[in-house]
Amino acid sequence: MPEIAALGLGSNIGDGAANISRALRELEARRVGRIVALSSLWRTPPWGPVAQPAFFNACALVETALSPRALLEAVKAIEADMGRVMNERWGPRVIDIDILAYGDETLGEPDLTVPHPRMMERAFVLAPLAEIAADAMIGATSVRDALANVDASGLQIIEKGDAWRRRAEGESRMGEHIELKCRDGVTIGAYVARPAGAPKGGLVVLQEIFGVNHHIRAVADRFAAAGYVAVAPALFDRIERNVELGYGLDDRPRAMDTRSKTKVPETLADIEAAIDLAKEGGKVGLVGYCWGGTLAFLGACRLSGVTCAVGYYGGGIAGIASERPRAPVMLHFGALDKHIPLTDVEKIRLAQPTVPVFVYDADHGFNCDERESYDKAAADAALERTMEFFAAELK
Ligand code: ADP
Ligand code: MG
């Protein structure tokens, strides 16, 4: 009878998502078993005594006909083939695959202890495992209860659900990194995603303060899947190339600092270069989030070549609310946004009576499914309005 084994996978060298998805593919290709459940992709602070980069982590349930020992041999072979260097215990690794549990079996051999002896104190194991096996009992404790007993602060979901695996394998990655030449002669990077068929228009996707990161690329990919040429200019490149931050507490100071070093005329020149590229799709709209939300509004006021603009929770808009957009604008805000008081939203409404302003019962960053503050209901509602707006304005 096949058993269900729970595996914990981690990586902190190279592309963590790609490494973990490759290990999953190897498990299936080598007929170790069938993956019957997969957690979200998590990012976790490094654990243990060795200073090293943050880890990507995930857990999977594998239906396997192998014995625990054969399973251990198989996962060790995958680790070895993927180039894990066995030099430092608890040090950085391309891939680490642990057997967390194997059915209800317990094994206490020196090189194979099941359930995994350290899993109950590791939030980076318990948080992903709780997504797919909350009720599983590890000894006398459920995974859910074990998770409640550890400090899970600092853990974050990079991509919710199991779709990250396909994306990491490159099947749904639509875009590519390119260089954009700005009118002042400076070259910056950009991510561009193109639709499969004839484009419905062009969009410039304006980043948050976290760089053109995984999330912003995913946003561009989704707009491309909806038929638009989507260009996300790397607006931090003039300060520092290729800044890609996550949404943890440790990322925020660097995000704020880098943002504070940008200069409006240069940022507008970057956006202008992105608009010029997006024109290959037809008329061009701007869509931005957080800092990019403010820039979408500003771009609609100050740049030519903008047919329409959508800003999500742009904290700087109230300060420039008296400027006149040259193109139709739509704005989305969150009522629970601690960065943008509703008095600011009222100010914008008064100054821009023709601009539709929507307020959702959600926090700052509600559109970002990699953030704590993600709110699916608000994100879906705002996206529907945004897509209708683009369809009408860019046709
Ligand atoms: P950790 O997984 O605790 O970070 P390592 O991966 O470096 O540490 O430990 C690897 C060794 O742990 C392997 O050589 C293996 O024999 C032993 N081991 C014992 N129990 C297990 C288990 N349940 N899953 C994976 N490895 C185990
Ligand atoms: Mg291990």
C-alpha cells in the first residue's frame, strides 16, 4: 500500500523557487512518488548559527510506494545531483529535502528519524505544512497546534497556493528582462511581457517601493495574459540596479531609503521610455501600486502619450491633487490603509470631481497577493473595474 509522506523542501542558493520546483519534478521523474499536495512558496529568515541568505521553503505531500529508507536514499540522491555541497551543517544549500513524516510511522535510527526530530520547533516547516496537513498528528500534537506554539514572525508567503511551481518552471512566465534607453541617455532595466495574440493596448506597470520584484513581474504577466503589452520599468535602477525586495520587515527600510533617493524628473523620464516601448501594443495606459499609484496619477498629469491611468493606494496623490490629469484616471484606495488617511482620499475627491475614486474595506497593498495585507475580495473588485476601464479607454 502506498503511504503519504510529508516532505519539507528548502533552498537559499540561487533561484529558490526554481530549485524547489526542480526537486519536485525530480521526485516525480524518478518515480519516488506522486505529489498530491503542495504548499505556498514561503520565504523565511535564515535559521541556526550560520549567517546566510533567507530561505525559500515549501512542503509537499507525496504518495509513495517506497519504504522510508528508500525514500531517504532517493531524496539524498536528488540533493546530491542538484549540487548540494555537504560542507557545513545548517549552512546555505541549493536544496534540502527532509522527510517530515511517513504515514504514522516512527523510526529512530541514527541517520533516519521520523517524524523529523526538529520539525516541531521550526516555523518554516510547520507554516507550509499546516497549509496542506493541518490536522496531521505528529506524535500527540497536530500540525496546527504545533504551529501555534512557535514564533512564525518573519515568515512570509511569496506566492500563495501551488501555482508558483508552474511559474517557477517557466511555463507561465511570459516576459523577459530588457534595457530601456531614456531620453537623458541613461539606460535602465525593465520587464516586458507580451500577449500571445494581437495586443489590445499597452500598459506601463509602475512598481511599489520594492522594485520590479517577483510580484510586479507577475502583475505584468497577468496583464499580458489579458492581452496587453505590459512594461514594468525598474524605477530604482538609477539608484541601484536590479533592486528586488520582499515584503518582510527587513526589506522595508531599504525600500524606503531607495525610494527617497529617486528624483521625480528622472523617474518620469524612465516612465516615458517605458511608454514608448508599450506603444507597440497600441494606446498606452499606466497602472501603478503604492509609490507607483502616485506615479500613475503624476504621469497622467505630466506626460504625453498616456491615454489613461489607474492608481492603487498612491500615498502621494493628495499632495499633488490640484494637478490636472491630461487623460482619464481611476483611483483605488483602502479604507484601512494606515499610510493614507481617508481625509486624503476626500481631498482628492474634492480636487478631482471627475475622477472615479473607489474605496475598499482593505489595507494598504491589498492588491498584492504576496503581502500580509492582500485582500482577495478588494483585489478582484478593483481589477474588474481596472480591466473595464482599460478595455474602454485603450481600444
Ligand atoms: P537538516 O535537514 O536538519 O537541516 P541536514 O539536511 O544537513 O540537516 O541533515 C542531513 C542528515 O540528516 C541526512 O544525512 C540524514 O541521514 C539525516 N536525517 C535523519 N532523519 C532525517 C529525515 N527524517 N529526513 C531527512 N534526513 C534525515
Ligand atoms: Mg535535511
